[in-house]
Amino acid sequence: MQRTRKRFAQHWLKSEAILDQIIAASNLCQDDVVLEIGPGTGILTSRLLAKVSAVIAVELDRDLCIKLSKRFSNQDHFHLLEGDILQLDYHNYPINKVVANIPYNITGPILAKLLGTISQPAGENYDLIVLLVQKEVADRLLAQPGTKAFGGLSVRIQYLADCRLVCQVPAKAFYPPPKVDSAVVSLSPRTFPLVANNPQHLGTILQLGFANRRKMLRNNLKSLVEVDQLSEILTTLQLNPQARAEELSLSNWIQLSNYLQN
């Protein structure tokens, strides 16, 4: 088994059953061009190469790049880019899917790179994104209003994509096992049916609204709108004037943002 490097937060997925579920969830076909972030030793890469027209693999670890180049030297449809996924430009390739076991320490920036932000969406660049992430992050991506996990990240990602749980992944599925459990999620980029008239404003009120989860929303947003006025607006929108941020659904947030912009 390839030795891991702590500074790269490396943990090798060894479970064949989980690999099978990742491949199945990716709904691969021969025409697909797949971006794989952090291919590591190539265990997922080899499965991808068997099913698609090309794999664009981005790896930061130079030693792993050498090993990957040797392992897949006879695979003409394997393209290896050495460097930081957050810095590299890989848009010359006609990538339509992303399938990856991503580094947990940069999950947020990777999601922003792939999906964009509410104010600047990346657009529907990919048909499907399947990622192995930390379970805590998966819980937040999939969370429903009123739950402990529901927060600003939930609203932002759910505005940009349909989110679905593929499977839970226990720590023992890796070598060496991480200190946390993981999960595989699929993200289908799309335009949300209820559109924010001013996406930048929506992003702003989300940031302020979730800044202090213990406070009522009207207190968190008082820098934008007076407390009494916001209470009236929430009542007009048939929302609890004493609501906290996590009690509003994505649609509620969009309605509130649009109302405040009128």
C-alpha cells in the first residue's frame, strides 16, 4: 500500500463495495470526459478509465504523479495534470462529469470552484458531480430546514445543485483510517426553480443571517433592515417573526431576499 503524507491529508479508499457505488452513482458512458481530483494511487482512476473516453486527473503530490504516469502509461485517454486543483486551469478539456475522493481540508473551496457561488454561479458546466466527502459536510449539504446541520452552506449548495446521498462510508473503508466517517454525495448542477432577483443580495443576507445561529433572524439582519420592519415582512411572507436562520427553507430565503429588494 502506498505510503500516505499527512500534509496532503491522504487516506486511500480500499473498499471495493464503496468504489462500486461511486461508479454506479456516476452513471458513466463511453462519451464522458471525467475530472478526477486527487487520484492518489489510481484505484478509482482505473475503474473510470474502463468506462469513459477520457479521465483528466489532477494530483498535487509529485511522487504520486510519477507513479500514476507509469501505471497508466499505456492508457492514451489518461491525462495527468500536476498541481493544485484550486489553481490549475483545466477548462481546455471538454469535461462533463467530476468523480473524486477529494481532500477534506479544501472541500469548501473545491465546491466553490465546481459550482461557483450564489452571486456568480459556475453555470451548468457539469452533468454530474460525485464526491467522497467528510460525513459532517455531507450532512450539511443534504440538511433540511429546522435541523442542526442546516446552515448557510446547505442553502448555497442547494440553490446551485440537486444534492443526493449515495452512501455512507465508514472510516475502516480507508487506509489509514481517518478520524471521521465519510459519505458519497452526488450533485447535479441546475438553475433553482425560484430565482433570486439579486443573487448578490441573497448571498449577503445568508452570510448575515447565519452569522449567529442563536439569535433571531431579525436581530442578525438589523444592519440591513430595522427589527420591527423585518418582523412585519416575515409575517407578510407567512413566516415566524421570531424565526432563526435555520428555520427558513431555501425558497423562504429567496422570497425574503426578493421582497427586500422590491
